[in-house]
Amino acid sequence: MRRMSLIILIFCLLLGPVLIQKMNIQPVKCAPDIYQGDLNLTGNNVTTIEGRFDINGSITIEGNATLILNDAILNFTPGGYSFSLQNPLNGTPRLKATNTSIIGAISCRQYDNGSLTFSNCSISSALYLYDETNAEIYDLQTPRLISVRENSSALIVNSTIGKLALVMYSANSSINSLSPGPFDYWSFWDNCSVVIDVGGSAPNVTLIQTDVQEWEISLQASSYSEIDSSTLQKIHTNYGHAIGTNSIISEIELYYTSIVTLTNCTYDATNLYNDAKINVYWILDVHVIDLFNQDVPNANVSVTFSNTSIAGSQLTGMDGWAKLTLMEKVKNATGDYPVGAYTVEATYSIHSNSTHVDMTGNQQVDLKLTGFVIPEFTSLIVPSFIAIATLLGAIFNKRRLIKT
């Protein structure tokens, strides 16, 4: 009997899967438990989640409550649910996540004075830090956005961020050479000379050994920023003013009375609303030369609009070059308004020459003052001619004396 039972067991182990496949029998999988509705943590509640936790709702942490995620997968089922810290009520709502993945939420928003700590985590949704949120982020991987705004602070270490947005309110900044890539160390306040107006705010962001793949600058409530030699995915303003030079910008989105002034910058998409506008400028380099293609210093280069009013003027340097910044167009919600062709004229004493140029990009022109040789060249060449003539005269007279 035991021998027969053993034979049957071996037969089932060997041929059972084959028979199941032939009969198209699928194994039954039990659906995991899904938490139904919103999870609200309040008061001094301390809740720990480990392993997989599926929720068909939102999570809020309020008052002095704490949520601890340890070796967890926090999965929000489809339906537009979010994850937030808010309403401290004389406490500090906290989130502490270690070795955790947060997936499926439409957003993670942290308000007031919330405290947020990530260590070796990943987030599939955007993360927004408002008010005075304090975030310490270590070894975080997120392909989406981290937006740090108002008086929030964020220390981000050894992480990879899809896009990092800095949002200022009534604050001034100077942003130089900011581009995607890894940062050994970078501080917004230190590297960008941030000055906050009375009642204004600006986030305090520090990066250490962190890779930022895209940058966004947002100017709110009369903020002002000078941006030079940078590569930004987006500039966004409400009432703000930005001056960009020598930069590459993928998208510009402006509202109300915002103004962005660009010089030698390229941009792709623009979304302009209300009375917002973009002023587009380019660089015109003018080289003034004489009859022998020599540089003419101290020549006056003047540029006029089509109505003959002066657009700008400058004297050439010792190398004969003058550099002027000229507007191509004004762009607003209703369309583009080009300035049109400029007249460029170079003058030295009574000598002059002119040409027309359209500033649809950086331009370079040469203006030759025909019939003119710079005085410095004349003062050198005339004595040489006199010396040569004197020498030739002496040789000629010597030959005449020999013949006689």
C-alpha cells in the first residue's frame, strides 16, 4: 500500500503540471487585501506600515501624527488619490520612510511645518513641499518632479531627480551656469545670491552628490531673477520678471503682467496669458575697417529703427569692433511683433558707410570706410614713401655723375 501511494505521488509530481496545462486550468490567485477609503492619522498617532500596503483612497497625516514606512510598498490604486502632511495643530506631522516605494498616487503634498525623511526610497508621483516643510532626502529615485516652494527646506543627498522646481515669492536671485547633471555640492541660497523681500519667501535647497535631470524656475509675487548661461526646462512666472542671457529654455509660461527679457537665448514652447510678454534681443557685432582692411578704432557705430529714431550707438575699440544689443520682437498672448530692419552706420570723421540688418538672431557685419586710411597707418606709410623717394633720388643723381 505504501509503495502504491509513493508511485501515485511521483506520478502526480511529474505529470500533474502537464495535465493542468493541457486542460488549460489556471491557478487561483487570491487578491491582496486593499484598504478601502481614506487613511487619516491625527493627534499623536504613530502608525507603522511594513510590506505591501494597497489603499483605495488617500492618506493624510495631521496634528502630531507620524507614519513610518519600513521596507514597504505603498500602492495607491487608480482613482486620483494623494498622500499629504497637513494641519499641524501645534504639532509636527511626520513621515519617515526607509527602503520604501510609493507608487500610484497622483501627488505627494507636504504642508505647514511637516517633517519628511526618505532613505533609500522611490516615488512615482510628484512631490510638493509647501510652507515651512523640512525634508531630508537620502538615496531617493524619482523620475517626476520635486517642487520646493515658499520657506520649505530640502537636503537632497545621493539621489536622482527627474525635475527640480524652485518657487520664489517676492524674492530676488541670480542664477548662473545652472544646467542638468550631477552636483557634488550646490546650494540655492549660496550659489544664487538669494535676497528675500519683506513678506517674501524662497526655498532653501541643498544638493549633495545628486543628479538633477531638469530645472524649473517659478517666480511669484513680483520676484525677480537674472539667469545667465543656464539650461532650464521651464520658466514660470505670475507677476514676476526674469532676465535671461546666453541660456537655453525649453518652455516659458507667463501670466498677468509677467515679463521675461531674453538676450542671446533659445526657447521652444511659449504659453502667454493676460498682459504677459517676452522681449527678445540679440547681439550685433560690427567690425569697422579702412581701405586696407585695417581695424578702425574710435569709429562711431549708430543703429536706427526704420523710423530713423536711435536704437543704440557705440564707439569701436582698438580692434575696430563694436557690440550692440538689439531687439528682434515683442511676443505676447496675441502674437509676435517684430521690430523690423535696422540701419547700421559707421562714421569716422567725414567717412561713413551703412547697411541694413534684420535681428532674427545674433548678427555680424563688416563696414568698410572706402577711400579712407586710418591716420595711424598714414603717419607710418608717408615717411616710408619719403625715405624711399630720397633714396631713389640719390641713386639717380649718382648714376648721372658717373656718366658725366
